[in-house]
Amino acid sequence: MNLVWALAILVVSYAITALTSKTTKPKDAIPARLSEFVFPTHEEGTPQPVIFGECWTGDWMVLYYGNLSTESIRAKSESSKKK
């Protein structure tokens, strides 16, 4: 009998989740460009603190924030290599 109740609760919770979840995706959504990000970076001659361990600082700066450029992925499949 406990299994029947567990399955009933599972079905009801799945139905509630399916009905209340967002099913539409924005059609005009575009990814953010690198120029839209604002990073506090250092300038020439600015002293850079060296912290060992964990510490909260009031003034922080970003020395490097990664390669955020995008390129299309072009991979050749096995079927295209045979031609």
C-alpha cells in the first residue's frame, strides 16, 4: 500500500512541475558580448596586493578574466572524411 501512495505522490508532483514550469524560450535572446561585461582592471603602476589565504578586501581588481571570444565549432564527421 505504501508503494501505491509513493507512486501517486510521484505522479502528482510530476504533473505540478510540468504544469508550472516555463515552456517557452525567448526567440530573440542573444548571448552577451564581451563589451557588455564590466571588469575592474588594473592600470599601469597600480600596486597589486598579495594575499595569502582567504581575506575580504574592499578594493579588488581583475588581472585576467579569460578568453571570452566565440567561434563557431566546425568539426568534420567520419562520413564527410570518406568523401
